[in-house]
Amino acid sequence: MFVSADFVVPLRHETPQFRLEPLGPKHNDADYSAWSSSLEHIRATPGWEESSWPREMTLEENRADLHRHADDFENRSGFTYTVLEPGGDVVGCVYVYPALDGPHDARVTSWVRVSHAGLDGPLWRAVSDWLEAEWPFERVDYASRGSAIR
């Protein structure tokens, strides 16, 4: 089990710059626009260099992917949050999943769209603090951001 049955999974995290909420099919159009406009930027983001995603997908393939993330959230096997700017537009995502290696409890990745590249460091810092304060993990694998290191 990724998190204990008694752990209350946060459904929202808010800062003055953005808010996080569970990613789901209702975000499909805005999510697709965010990542598909930022392929090279995401691939260059710490933690994504070796990933097979993002890859070209149709809007319907993206919707299926969002359903999978929502199912993971519901089943407590992984937690994907959309990153929304104060006006409500999707500007990125945060993924909290089990780590594949032994020393870590969780692996976290995040990205922001190229038009909001300056948000990457603040997002990393806010998510790192949130994980430490509200999540049950002792060792998180989350690629640091040079300009956001404490």
C-alpha cells in the first residue's frame, strides 16, 4: 500500500501563485494545451530527462491518461495534481507515486508549461514543503531545482 488507509490524502494545496487539485478528465482540454505546447521544456525539466513522456498524443488519448491518473488517485496508488494559476488555467502537473528504488518512499515529478517557466522553482519549493508537512513520506525522490534550493 502506497499510503496507509487512515492517511487523509490532501485534495487541495494553495499558494498565492497557484493551487493544486486532483487531475481528472475535466481538465482534459487545458491539460492537453499546457503540456503539448511545452514538450521540449518539460523534457528539459529536472526529473523528466529520462522519461518517455511527454509524447505525441491525441486529445482522446490524453483523456484516457487523465482517467488513469484519476483511478490511481481513487485507488490510492498514486496522486496526480493539476497546477492551476489563480485565474484557473492549467499551468502544470505534480505526480506523487511510489518510488521504484529501495531508499525512497515516493517519487515526485512536476512540470510547468513553458509560458510559466518561472513558476518551476516556486512550485518545487512549495511541493517539497507540503510533502514534508502533510504527507507520510520519510524519503522523497524529487529532483531539485538549482535556483530553488533552500
